[in-house]
Amino acid sequence: MLELADCIRDIEDPANLAFAAAEILGRRLGVSRAGFGIVDPLRETITIERDWNAPGVQTLAGVLHFRDYGSYIEDLKRGDLVAFADARTDARTAEGAMGLERISARAVLNLPVAEQAGFMALLFLNHAEARAWTDDDVALAQDVADRVQVAVQRRRAESDLRQLAASLEQQVEERTAAHAVTEEQLRQSQKMEAVGQLTGGLAHDFNNLLTGIIGAHDLIKRRLAQNRADEIGRYVDIATASATRAAALTHRLLAFSRRQTLDPKPTDVDRLVSDMVDMIRRTVGPSINIDVINGPDLWLALVDPPQLENALLNLCINARDAMPDGGRLTIEADNCWIDSRNAIARDFEAGAYLKLSVSDTGTGMPPDVMARAFDPFFTTKPLGQGTGLGLSMIYGFAKQSGGQVRIHSQAGQGTTVALYLPRHDGGSADRRTPIEDTAAMPRAEQGETVLVVDDEPAVRMLVGDVLSDLGYTALEADDGKSGLKILQSRARIDLLVTDVGLPGGMNGRQVADAARVLRPGLKVLFITGYAENAVVGNGHLDPGMAVLTKPFAMDDLAAKIRTLIEE
């Protein structure tokens, strides 16, 4: 039967499939009712979800008790086919014939089909009038019952598979989520371990430095009370040296975390290296030979020159320490292009770089040491001889500059550390000039005034004193709103010196922008002690603006102020 084949192929739901098959069979044989039900042999009932009925015939959907209609349930229990042409004359149904006639089932054909868990599927055909069931009728009904049963079992199996797949998918999702939680817990644990290592190293180094500063100032007080002023200079030097080392440590830490304030400029690395060679030679000592190799037509690099000098000097000092018996140190600069394929493989941004390498012929690093070389406070040097922040600072500086750093090393055969710095395509190279001594610098002209905005009283006092020494009039404000009130007045102001991080809802950049609305072209010097690089413009400041990183020497501050005002 093509119609039945189409039905079996197209209908997915088992209940709908059984109903459609029953309808096809009922119409084909011209009976009053056709359907499928589930027989419970123990309770002697049949449950019918849905049946097909000829016009005017009522449905039997629900639960029926076989004993209400005769004794033929005994045949069904044995798995036998039940067929009777007339309920009135069949011995099994004669007593219940009236009940069968009331439900339009005077003639009945029941075909049991195997079912699971002790239940039985039953194809039933009912006719309201007496009817003899031919062999062809029985064969057709048996064929439909068998084919429907196979299709239903397949549908159920497919449904079970889908449910199993969904269950497995859910289990996978749950396990993946649990794995993600475990990974996050592990990352948090590793993060806390790193924080513990970081804070432990910081506490050790800073406590040593603070001991020098506090102890020196304590002795200065004592010597002043004892009228022994001749010894004060020694303690002042100790305190200054300790404070300078603390500032350097903070800068290294910020560089490692990529939070230092950089001032990138187009930089001629060839010239920068040449200017540093003499200092590097004095630093590494006579037992180490230095070679400088520069490729042809070197590009300019977009980088903060003082930070690059600091990084290069650190690399040279590391190389010196790796060659205690002397050796060869090579500084090499060359142009480098990283294509897309190599960029992905090496964790780079594709593009043009200026490559600056420092190589030594020293002790080298085994793989386990090289893997941790950039970790903060990791050092192979004896206690007290290294902070473990040198390479991590260089790594942070390179990444924050938009570049990368790579180490190639082999135990006993030396090490090469390569800095990849982003190429600058236009503009001229930075030409840095030495800072003049404050005493020799030009003093303020008559009436020149500087507004200092900083929430730290000590900083305002020190900056104000430097300004007074140079002949400037100093105005002070402790937050942005107070500074704006002064800017809105008629007071003369030639330069605004403002901290970037200010309380009260206005940062230093906002103060500067508002100041330039009130006083177009006003010179601005930002002073910052943290990673407010984005706030001050990421090195792309407007003309007449500059940035100075805390802590700074007063001489550096004086030079910056004078340079800005004279521009």
C-alpha cells in the first residue's frame, strides 16, 4: 500500500503514525472503527489514546474493561487472533452482545502485536453490523499491524537515542561547566600564588629601603638635637639613595604590569645605542668586549627613549653577570618584518619592527629557567644581589610599547634577548638633550606664574619651593574644582602643573581641557605616579603639553617647567 508506505516514511510521532495507519485500514475495509490500543493482561483492560471512526460512530478513547463485553480476553492473553462476525452468535460474546452493539462493535477483529514489559499492542477493527472477516481482510490487517509495529519501535528507538544524545550533551555541558569552574579556581589559586610571591618580594625590598630612609631621618633628628650637623650629609645621602632605589623598584613593577606612563617618540635607535656605548663599557668592565652591529637604513622606532635606555642597560648588566670570567657582548639592531603566519605562531602583531638584540657568551639558561625568566621576582642570583624584576620589566615595557621580547638561550653557550619595537613611519627622530643644573638654568621673568594642582600637600610644597627658587609666583590648589576657580579668576597664569589622578570627580586631563577653554594655549605639565597613560593621551599630547612621571628629581621638574614656558 503506497499510502501506508508514505505514512510510515513521513510521520515521526508514534501515536500519529498509528492513527494514520488505522484510518487508511478503516477506510480501505469500510469498517465503523479502527485503531490501536495497549492491553494490560493483568487488569484485563485496553487503553486507547485515539481511534479512527466512520461518520456517526463515537470514539472509544479511554480505558475499557474486556470482561464487560465477553470472555475473549482469554484468547488475547494467549496471543491469539480474535475474530467474530456477530457478537450475538459467538459464544464468547453472546452475554455481552448488547454492550458491544452500543459501541458499534457487533463484528470485531483483534490482532495482538508483541509489546514490552508485559503489555500487548492490539490492532482492533469494529463494525456496527454483522460482518464475516475474509482471509484477505485478516491478511491486510496483519500486514498493517506488523508494519506499524516495526515503524513505531523504530520511532521509539530514535526518540530514545535523541533523548540519550540530549542527556549526554547535557552531561557534557555540565562537566564542561564544572571543568571551567575548576580551571577558574586553579587560575585564581595560581593568581593568588603569584600575588603572594609579588607582595612578598615587594615587602622584602621595600622594607629594606624604608629601613634606610626612616633610620637615616631618625639619625638626622638625633644629630641635630646633639648639635652634630657635620654628620647629617652622610645620612641625607643614605636616605636619598634608598628613596631613589624605591622609585626604581616601583617603575620596574609598573613596567612589568604594563602600567608605567610612557612617552613614545620617533627614536633613532642607532644613535641611542651609540650614545650609550661608553656608559655600557664602564658598567660591564674591561674583561668584556663589546660589539655593536647595525643593519643598513635602520627604521625609526616608536618608543619611550629613556625607558629603552633603561631596558638596554638592564640587558647589558644581565649579560655582564652571566660572564663573570669575561666574554663578548654583542648589541645588534636591524629591521624586521613579521608576516601574518609568523605573527600568529610567535604571538606578535603582524607588521614592521626595529629589532634590538643583546647577546652574550655567558653561562646561558636551562629550559626551566628560561621558561620563568619573565616571572616577577624570579632570579637565580644570590639573595640581595637581584630583585628579579629586570627581565619582567623589559617584557612589560616591550608589550606596553606595542612590541614583543624573545629569549634564545642554551646552557653553557650564552643568551640572546631580542626586543621587537614598532616601526615609526613618519616624522623625525627624538633628539634628547642633557638636563641642565637648576642653579644654571634661566630664572623666571617678571611676574611669571605657575598654578600647581595636586592633592598631596608635600608635593605642592616641594614644587612650590622649586618655583620660588626660580623666581616664579606659585599658586596652589588641592583638587580640580579649586584649580578651576583660580583659572576663572583674572590672575596671571603662564603654566598649569597638575597631577593626573585627582579627587573630587575631575582628573588632571579634564582640568587641563577646561583650562584651555578658559585660557587658550595655556602650557600644561602633567605629573603622574601611575598608569594614567590613556588619560594624558598615550604619548600623543597636544602642543604645549608634557608629562613627568613621579617620583622625579626637582632638577628635572625645573627643566621641564622652563622648557615649556620658553616654547
